[in-house]
Amino acid sequence: MEITTKLCAIVIAVTSLALAPSLIVINSADAATHYCTDYKGKSQNWINGCQNGWYDHNHCYPYDPDGESNAFYSGYKVGWKKGHCK
């Protein structure tokens, strides 16, 4: 019985260590896509700006909303606030 308990503890520990990296790593591109498209009533131009802002901030690019319209710029600003330079 003692061996079974120790074996279960080892299996749980190994499984936890194997799964830990996948739980910690966040796929930012997917998160940006879902986060930006969850805003209802926003134009595609706004969504593109949001995704670009998030991407730029995650890659430590300078704040540069190069869009041609106010919708892109306002979306970029929202996306920039969600990104994190690492």
C-alpha cells in the first residue's frame, strides 16, 4: 500500500511538471484575436488596429498607430494597453 501511494505521488508530480509550461505560456496572438473581436459593434478597421497595437507592444515596438482613420487609432490604443513588452 505504501508503494502505491508513493507511486501515485510521483506520477502526479511528473504530470504536473510536464503540464506546467503549457499552462504558463500564453499564446498572445490568439488572445489578441479573441479579445479584439469580442468588442461588439466595432469595425474591422478598429479590430485590425487593436490587434496591431497588441502585437507591437508584445514585440517592444514603439507606440505607432499608423492607421489612416480614427477607428484604427482607437483600436490600436486599446490593443497597446493589453500588450506587454518583454
